Amino acid sequence: MNITKKDIDSLNAEIAISVTPTDYEGKVNDALKKAQKQISMPGFRPGKVPAGLVKKQYGTQILVDELNKLLDSTIYNYIQENKLEILGNPLPKEQAAVDFENQKDFEFIYQVGLAPQFNIDLNDKQTFTYKTVKIDDELVEKYVKDVRRNFGKPQNPEVAGEKDVVFVDINELDETGNIKPGGIFKSTSISYERLKNETAKSKILGVKKEDKITLNVNELYDTAIDKSVSLGVDKEVAETLDCNLQLTVKNIARLEDADLDQELFDKVYGEGKITSEEEFRNKIREELGLMFNADADKFLRTEVENSLVEKTNIQLPDTFLKRWLLAVNEKPITQEELEKDYPNYSKSMKWRLIENKIIKDNEIKVDADEAKDEAKAFIKSEYSRYGQVPTEDDLEKISKDILSKEKEAQRIFENLYSKKVLDLIKEKCTLKTKEVSYEDFFKA
């Protein structure tokens, strides 16, 4: 077997693989013997079909299958051994039809997109705006009210009011308005006060137990993150999710605000840790600072991403990537749809390349213990949304479960790498802090 690489330009290459009978005959013969033991044909006992008949009927397909396996492993090993930095996956080049029944020698050519070479120099000459929230007494009072409500005394009214939480089963609907088989299903809660869409508010207000209402997902949730967390879908799916949902009301909860006393302090922070209203407000002020720091980091990350992508001016093998996207997309897309979405994909790809370059150049690492701590922090934040505190056993069990799932674990590791990249940028670049009001903080 002979493998050669031909550079088309700095971003595109072709890998040619020449295959002779010596490379594949042994594998094909083994596969034919295996097939002979498994195939049943009329007139023959199972496993006793003559080898010649098996080869005549299945030989070409087995040859194709074994060649594909050989090619896949060969090109993968070649890329690994030669440390080729590629984008997407190799794609077969359009060639003349192959005569698998009569040819003995084959040549297969693959097109590959090469990752661009570039440098990222993080230094104090680079300036980014770091927007923070001014945590004043009015904002603290707002969150004190939220805490009192979250730890209030529960009631179950018959009709939903403006201060109630409605517990619902959510089903995704198809285009005909029927529940979509295999679609989204989620049991969750909806706070009327946190709804921003007027249509959603009008439909939720006044519902009773077992009522069914229909809302578009974008009427119910404002952001892709809200959709992802509330409906349990991947963030990438949530970015483009646009469907109708059927909400079946299962319960209605109303809370009388808890008294601002020692009982509340103990419930929120543990027995005896907070002993006065002043300490309670100061603790909330501290937690608000931490919470808005996370949001401030999100805004900073967006500014950094936009700035570095623009300044670095990375070039991509666009023609190859478009062809690759058409080939691997789970749902068929038109060329017009691809052209429309490609600029966003290109920008996202460029940022991933920049981020990975920073990680590699600065030898940034994430270990298992850090991932476990991150998973526990996520669990705590989810519990706190419902006024609950997980036990240590809960944290251990749930974090272990999360990290055992490939997609969840990947998300956590990627989040940690992104955080470390941002920390490095904060350390090496100049941040111009801009303190704004709570109302202005979330404005573009």
C-alpha cells in the first residue's frame, strides 16, 4: 500500500491511497469465511453454503466493506502519524467509477481541509471592556424579596395568579399540532413573574389543573440557554429550536413570603451561620457579586471572541468545509441554507481554533478533580433555583452520573477550558472596568 500527500495550497491537500491485492485479500477471505458460517440458503444447511456460491453472491459487497475499513484506518493512522491538523473529516474526491468486480489494484483520493497556521500574542496592549453591575441597596432588596418568596409557605390555589409557579408537562408538537413522537418531553415549572412574553403571560394566567395550552418555544423562553436548561436539550440544538409546545398543567404553587427571621437565615445558609438581618443582606450582596461576575465574564468572552477573530483574520478552506457540512449534516440542507448559515459557522470555527491555540501555547490543562468540582457546582446551582441544598451524597452520585455521559462530560471539560482561557486573558491583557446599573447591564 502506498500513501502520498499532495498540497493544493496552504489550506487544502489531497491524500492518495494505492491498494493492491496483497493489502486486502487476506481480510476479504477471512470475511468470506465468517459469512459462510452465518449465511443460510435454500437447499443448504446453515453454515454449509459452498464458498464459491458465497463469494459469487456476496463477494463484491464484502470486498467493498473491507476496502472501506482498510481505507478508514489507513487515512486515520496517516493523519495521526504525520500530525496533520485538519478541519472536519477527509472526503472522497470525485473519481471515475471503480469496477470492483474486475479491478485488482485501486487508487482512492481524499480531499482534506488543513487548519490554518497563525499566532496569538496576548499582552497588556490589548484592551477589553469588563462590564460589571453596581450592587446597590435597591438591588439587594430585590433579591431579599426573591429569597423570602423562594422559602415561603407553600399553597396550592385552584387558579394561577400573577405570583404563582405553574408545574407543567411539556410536549413538543409537530406541524399538525399533535404531540410529536420521540419529541421533547419535560416536566418543569414556570414562574409567571419571570415570563417576559405577553402571549405566554396571558395564557398562563388563570389556568387550572389539567388545563392544556399551546405556546411557541420562543414565547416561553428568551434565550438558547433557557431552552437548553429547561427542556434538557443540547445548547447547539437550542440555538435553532423553533417549535410549538403543549403545556399540561399538573399543579399550581403559591408562596407566602417567609418572615425575615432566624428560621429563614438558617434555612438559607445553615444553622447559626447568619444571625442578623444585616449579616443576611451582606451575604446576599456578596453572592450577587459572584453571580454577576459570571455574567460579566460572558460579556467579556463575547467581546474577546469578536475582537480576536477580527484581528487575527484567519483564513479557512471554505469550499472544502461547505462540502463537508453538506455531507455530514444530519438533516438535508440546501446550498442556499448552507450559504446563509456558513458565516456564523465560520466565525465559530475560527474562535475554536484561536481558543485551542491559546490552550496549546500556554499548556492549559484540566484534570478529573476540576471536572468533578465543576459538575458539583452546576448541581448546586440547579438545586438553588428551587430553594434547595443538595447533600454531599447527592453531589457525589449526580456528579459521577453526569461525568459518565460523554456529551455531559465534554461540555464540562470545554467549559473549564474556556474559563481558563478567559482567566489567562484577564491576566495578560488590559481590562477597562465599566460599572453599570442592573438595568443597563444586560443591554447590548
